[in-house]
Amino acid sequence: MTAVLTAVCCGITYFCIVRFAPYIYQHRVEEADGWQFELAAQLDNQPREGIPECINFLSELLADNLDHEYVFHIFGDTGEELRLPYLDAVTGKRIEDYEDCEKTDISTFRMWDGEETYVVFVAKNTELESQTADAIRKALPVLSVVVVLVSTAAAIFYTWYMTRPVKKISAIARRMADMEFDVRCPVRRSDEVGVLSDSLNEMAHRLSAALLELREANGKLQEDIDRERQLEQQRLAFFSAASHELKTPITIIKGQLEGMLYQVGRYQDRETYLARSLEVTNTLETMVQELLTISRLETPGYICKKSRVDMSRLAADRIAVLSELFLQRELTLETFLSPDMAVMGDARLLEKVLDNLLGNAAAYSPAGNRVTVKLWKEAGVMIFSVENTGVQIPEEALPKLFEAFYRVDASRSRQTGGSGLGLYIVKTILDLHGAAVRIENTEQGVAATVRMPCL
């Protein structure tokens, strides 16, 4: 629209200039051709003092013949134009300034007392074009009225054309300032306003996405805070339970020792109660070792040293070591171990996992029952399973089995010597290896299953 309006104004301006401007040039440049040769011939080998007279004479002849429409231009070696007729100063123009001007061919000459070569040609007298200014002054009133009218019409049009979408964009921006990033600007244009509208829509989309990400990050942060609080509560509960569990055997040992020392009642049988004290001491030692293990595993930044572990051989070795325990408990042991089952892990920690699972199966199975140990590979995952028959766990107790110091039956755990930390240690070690463990009731008893990526 601006281009059209400008073209209209320029057309009216051109019409006025053509209408009022006089016809300036009546001769063509071809009619001036040859005068430069005449001037160069007259000035060649001319003494410097005769130069002005010669230039004035030929300039007057040129003006009389072509009605002052063409004039001479002389340039030195440097390309700078020299002032006529004395050639003693420069005009400030160079020969390159006349490249687009109508001019004749050039001629050269030298003065008799110098080596400098001068260039001369004939070109239009631009001073005559100053008459155009008079024509423009005559057209100025008409042009002023046209410009005012066109400008007023353009102002009214642009006021309507530009402010309407700007108001829409302003309203959308205020809603975005109120955190409403789901709004979109309806302006559909290809100019700068349309680009601004598209940019505003893109900004709203990105801010909406950023706000969503921020909310998700805040949610995750809140989850981390809640998890940290939960861990802190679990840590406090753990230490509280640990202090209680440690205090109980210490109290038992202290009571038995005091009874034997003062020979009170049944404690006079020192041999019997010394053996019981030793048994409680062994239980206490086991608990302390398990607490130390847990403390080491839960140390911030702890990383287990992993290497290739042959689980088939490790399981066979631990079963052989614990076979005497199964015989003492009058249990039938069945094993199905696939060969060459290798994983990446800490052999010492994985050995503790196998010992705890096998020990629990032996400790909590009634005499005369069966314990089945299996090791196989399925879909790139090593599966280790220990199932003991003749006993089951209440369904409500299954989710709590991996909590520290949790016992399904406290009295029975005391008899078997359990501390309630074995499965907690198993879960902690397997978490470090990226493995999973699950305990569930089966038709015949209880099964503990470990799943771990294998090589």
C-alpha cells in the first residue's frame, strides 16, 4: 500500500514538473564533438601564460555556437578537474564523477614547459538545470495539497489497519502477564504485525511448556523432599529399633552374669547359663556385624566393586557349605542349577545374599520338609529361586519382610536367632546391583526369587 501511494504521489509530481518546467537543452552532445580536439590542439605545447586566453576564446566560441549548453572540462594527471581558465586550482570534482554524464570523446595535450598530460572533453552545462527549481516552486502549492490529502488518507487507513491487530496483541499480552499461557493471538498476517503475532504465540507455547516442566520439576522436587523425609524417618526408626534390639541381649547377658556372680537361685548352675550367655553373645555379635554391613552399604557414595561372577559355581559352593545346616534341620534339599550363569557384581556381597536366603529357608522350615533351589536364565535375566515347604507367611506381612528388624513372629525369631536384618540386607545389596527380589506364598510353602541381568 505504501508503494502504491508513493507511486501516485511521484506520478503527480512528475506531471507537474513536466507541465511547468521549460525545455532546457536544444542541442545534442554530438554537435559538441570536435571542440575538445580543437582546444587540445590549441593548448598543446602552448606556454602557460597563453593558456587562459586560448581557453577563454574557445569557450566563448563554444557558448555562441551551442547556446551555452555545453562547456569544457580539463583534468590533470591525478584525475582532478582544474578550474578554468588558469588551471591553477581544482574544482573538487574528479573525472570519474562524469562517467554517467553525456560528454564527448576525450583529448589530451601537454604544455611546452611541462611533462604533465592533461585531459579535456565537452559535457553538458549543469548550471542550466537550475531552472528546474523554478518549475518546482511553481508546482509546490499543488504538490502540498496532494501530499496533505494523500497523507491524511494514509493516516486514517493505517490507524485502522495497524491498531486493530495491535489491540488484539495487547489484550493477549495482558492475559499472558496473568500467567494464562494457553491463549493464542488470532492475527493472521504476513507483515511485521503477523510476525509479532506468530512470535507471541510461539512465546506463549514455550512459556506454557516451560511452566509445565517447572511444575513437573517442582513435583519431582517435592517427591524427593518427601522421600528424604521418609528416609530420615526410616533412619530414625532404624536406629531406635537397633538400640532396642541391642539393649535386649545385653540386658539378658547382664542378668545372667549377675545371677551367676551372686549365685541366685537357678543361676547357681553356672555351666548352663554360661552357655546361654555365650549363645546370646553370639547373637549379639551377629547383629553387630549385620549393623556394620548395613552402615557400610548405606554410606553415601558407596559403590560396590563389580566383576564377573559365576553364579552357578557360587550357588553350588554356598549350598555345599550350608548342607550340614539342612541335615541338622532334617530337611530335603533339591537343586537345579544351570551351568555357566555369569553376572556382573560383587562376589562377597552376592555370597551374603545367597547365605541369607538359604539360611532363612533352613531356619523357618519345619523338620521333614523340602527346600528347592533353582538357577536358570530367562530372556537375558538370571533367576535364582529358593522355595521351602511346610510353612507360609500371612499376606499382610509380605510387603514388610524387607523392612529392618521386622519379624512375622517375634517369639519364633528369637528361637531361631533371627535379628530381622537378613532380608533388609538382601534388598540393599540387590538394589546396588540393579536386581530385584520378591517373596511370595506358593501352594506348598514360601518362595524367594531374585532377578538379575546376566552376561
